[in-house]
Amino acid sequence: MSRRRNRAEGTPLSEGLLPNDLWCTDYKGEFQLSDKRYCYPLTVTDYSSRYLLLCEALESNREELAFPAFERLFHERGLPRAIRSDNGVPFASPHGLFQLSKLSVWWLRLGISIERIRPGHPQQNGRHERMHLTLKKEATRPAGANILQQQAKFDAFLDEFNHERPHQALAMKCPVEVYSASHRPYRGIPEPHYPFHDRTVVVTSCGHLCLYNKKINLSVSLAGQAVGVKEVDHGIWLVSFMDYDLGYIDLEEKTLQPLQNPFGPKV
């Protein structure tokens, strides 16, 4: 298996000049509540306006909890053009092709570009990290008695952060005065089409691509997803997911040679 398949790398980063061009997401470090349970705050901000879109008190960083939180947000605010995160779970998977996780695959299916900061470079998500410092100081000390009380503290912080805190970078306006919801509504997942490929193949539940009775390991994160394949040379097939070319399959060797990481802002 190529090192490129699993090595965490950053992607190109967009400028996020307008509201909903770019959202940033992360988990503020987990902390213990008074009831001895841990809280994992999932946060999302709009890069341009600094608007705090989501601050959700979750019981873990498992992707099955992140999915409904993002779905509610998409229903409420529409879809961004891109989402920027670090390389941690559930935004990325250490064992997935290009570190794709089921969550990031879902974003791609919705037409959202994914951006990842370079490992060890949190300053590439600096605006979001600065918000986390304020959140930690003002909404976690002291911690709530339980998840519900902690969520109430987060809700109060979100309202104050957006409505009462002017930013010098916003000409001393508050985020609510700059942000507006996306014009791209959330309407579920459109089916992918590959008109310029030879065929469409659905990835198996164990992450394999089956072609001419041969199984090639692709990625469990793509299980159940339709990919396009096109023969470019004898026994050599290009594999694509949505608008992204993933790599070349050698049918004889039953191997996938990944291309350079195709993800990042769309030109």
C-alpha cells in the first residue's frame, strides 16, 4: 500500500472571503462535567464573518453523533462551499484513502469541498482556535453539572459571541451584522453521475471495488458509494469519486496506485 494513501497531509486552503465560502470546524478539547462524564464540544464557525454557527455539547467525538449535528446545521443555515478541519476523527480517518472519513465523504456528496490543515499547524485554523480560547474561559469554567446544563452555557455563549461582541476585523461590527445564511439549501444527497467513464461501480461494504471478478481494496470510508471507472490503458483503470480522480487500478496486480491528494478548494 502506498504511503500516500494513509499519510496525513494538509490540502490547499481557500481565502473564504464571503460568508459561507468557508466554514471551520473542530472539537474543543474534552473536559469533565460535575457528574464525572466528559463533554466534547463540536464547534463550527463561518470564516469570513466569524459567526459561531454551532457549539454542541456531545458525549464523544464519534461520527454517529457528528452527523445529526451537521445535518441540523445544514437544514438551518444551508451548505457552505468548503469546510476546513484538522486531520482528527471524525473529520478524517487515519486508515482511509486520502484520510477520507464517512463524514467527509458525506460532505463531498453534498458538493462541499474539504480542506485540511497541515498536521502540527493549528495556526492554519487560527480564527477558530482563538474562539476556542474564549469559549474555554467563559463557558467551561466552571463546567456544567451535566450535558444539558453545559449545552445551556454554550447556547448563552453563542448568542453573546454573535450578537454582542464586535470584531476589529469586521469594522467593529458583530458577526450577526455580517453573516447571512447560505443560498445553497440542504436537500439531501444527489446521486453521482459519471457520463465520461466506462461504468459506475458501487464500493462494497468492506471497501472493495469489484471489477471483472477481481477485488481491489479502495477504502471502507467509501463503502456503499458509487464511483466511476474508465479504462485508460490495457488493464489500467482510472477511479473517480464525484469530481475527484482517486487513482489508477492495475487489474492484473489488483492494486490501486493513488494520485496526489485531489481535495481542497475548487478552482
